[in-house]
Amino acid sequence: MVKESVKDMTAQELNEKLKDYNEEMRNLRVQAVMGQMENKKRKWFVRKKIAQIKTILHEYKLEIRKLEPVKSKQVENKKDEKRKEK
């Protein structure tokens, strides 16, 4: 499975991920209170991901970051073929 960077996601995908991470953070808080938390670093990781996603969404809102169409693999393959020909 290929890791998809948060920076490469569309706004809709970011909103879905944000919802998932917020739910996971809620669950981690409950686990921490009950003393059932197995991986304490996961809470740190989720908090950082939430911050990254909110930052990127805010950049879209301020038009610092432009919504660009996702490049298809076909376009990238054509570029690779042209490089090989040279």
C-alpha cells in the first residue's frame, strides 16, 4: 500500500480524514482516562495529523495553497517516457 501524503489530498479527502482523526482522538482520550491506552505516542501522532490537516485546509481557505487537480499516473508515465527517449 502506498502512503498518501496529506499534502496530496483533495479538500474533501482532508475533511474525511479530519473527521476520522477527531473520532480517534476522542477514543484515545477515553482510553487514557480509563488507563487502557496501549500506545501513548499514537495520541501525539493523531494530534499532529489533525494540526497538519487544519493548516492545509486553512491555506486553501486563504488561497495560499491552490486546489489543483490530481495528476494521473498516465501523465507521469508519459513524462517518464519522454525522459527515456532523450
